[in-house]
Amino acid sequence: MTRGEYKIAQKTSVFRLLKDKMAGSVMFTFTMLSVLLLILIGAGLVIKSLPILEEKSLWELLFTSKWKPMRGDFGFLPFIMGTLWVTVIAIVWTLPVSLFTAIFLTENSRSWVKKVVFPALDILAGLPSVVYGVWGILVVVPWISDSLAPHFVEYSTGYSTLTAGIVLGIMILPLMISLFVELFSSVPQDLREASLSLGATRWQTTKYVLLKKTFPGMVASVTLAISRAMGETIAVLMVCGNIVQMPGSLFDGCYPLPALLANNYGEMLSLPLYESALMLSALILFVVVFVFNIVSRLILRKIERTLV
């Protein structure tokens, strides 16, 4: 190598190092911006919620059910319970359906089935939530009111906690199926073939190889689906009944936190305390999703350690 070639190679090496450092700095900056955005959202909600927190105790706000804004009564318990009821109903029926569907698509289905199902899932995932809400009003509400509810209660309008859970579950179903399919597809084929060669059946291979191998990812997928479910607004708002009460059964109406925000924000901003109460409801939802994700991450890390 001549002296000129050596200098060129040295300059090229320095230039590559500078590019690597710049790329690392840019990626670190964007990563910190995403974290900063989360902090700013939380801080903004806290600041907007301070007026009502100064007027009322947090215990009174979270654990009382009296909601009369004109009289200064802001009890968020019915809204919190409504959110939990709808989310739990959606996850309870969606989890087994999505799990077995994903197992069938990855382990047993023919190629033409995948070509039909995957585009259909993409279409379902891309539909606006208002379409699900209209479908719920036209199909699910009459079915529950006329066919299902009379077997259990004397009367139900159909606009109920169960209706909201069904509609919400259908909304998150494509997401859960897609996540499970990606997880199961990531398992090496060699592990399946090794299990089958030892005499295991297809179901035993699925149970002891596929599900065990992907269990941490399944926990993370369910966590993501729950976080998505808690924040859905329009479709749930259209079918839940919007009744401020503690649901006593699946056929009672409810009023989840996202519906409270969507229905009331912008109408009562002339009452500062009411605006602050609505911001507190957004803060409650923010904190619940944040804490749930942190706890699930800790559980996921513990599961991964035990599996290793």
C-alpha cells in the first residue's frame, strides 16, 4: 500500500467512525424524545388535574360513585369499573379464540386458507372504530335485547356491558391473532420435527414445544391487547349505554372512562372544576395503562428467567 492509499484508507476509517457516532447519537436522541413525550403527557395531565385534586381527596374521587358535576360531586368509581368490566369481557372471550385460530393457521391450515384469512384480518384491523360501533348497534344490540337477555333478566335495552365487551373484543381480535401468528411462526421448524420424531402427537408438540417456547411473548401480546382495549372510545361509547352506575350484571349499561372523555370534553369547559375532573379521568386511564404495562414487564422478565 502506497502512502497516498494509506491516507485515503485512514480518512475513510475516520469518516466511518464519525458516521457511526452520528447515527448512534441520532437514534439515542429519538429514543429519549419518545421517553420525554411520555413524561410530558403525564405532566400535562397532572397539571390540568390539580384544581380538582386540591378541592377533593384522591380517595373520595376514586372510591365514590356519586357523579353530579353541577353540585361538585365527582365520583369516578362507576367509570373505572365500567372500563374494567368491558376490558375483561373482551379479553376473556377473545384470548381463546385468537389463540386457537393462530395455532390452526400456523400448524394445520393449508396455504390457500392463509391467503384468504390474513388479508381479511388486515381489513378488520384497518376498519374505523365507528364502523364497529354501527355494526354493534345494528346486530349485537338487538340480538342481546331480543334473544339473549330475556333468558337472564326481565328487561335489557341491549346497550350493555356485554355488548361493549363483544364489540371491543372483535376490534382487538385481528391484533391478537396477528401477534400470536408472528410468535408461533418464529419457532424453528426443527423443534417441531424433533418432537414429532420422538413420537409426540401434533397436539403434544403444540402444547409442550410451541406454547411453552412462546409463552413470554404471549404474555406480552395479551398485555398489548389489554392496553389497546382500555383506550378504545367510539365503538364502546356507541353501545355501552353511557349510564353512570356500577354494573350489577353483564346486561346493565356502563360508562367507561374513554366514553366519559369523548362525550363530555368540550361541552362543559366553562366549569373549570369539571374540566379538571375530565383531565383527571384521562390521568387515571394513563396511570392504569402505565402501571399495568410495568407490572406485566416485570412478570414477563420473571417468566423468561424461569424458562431459561
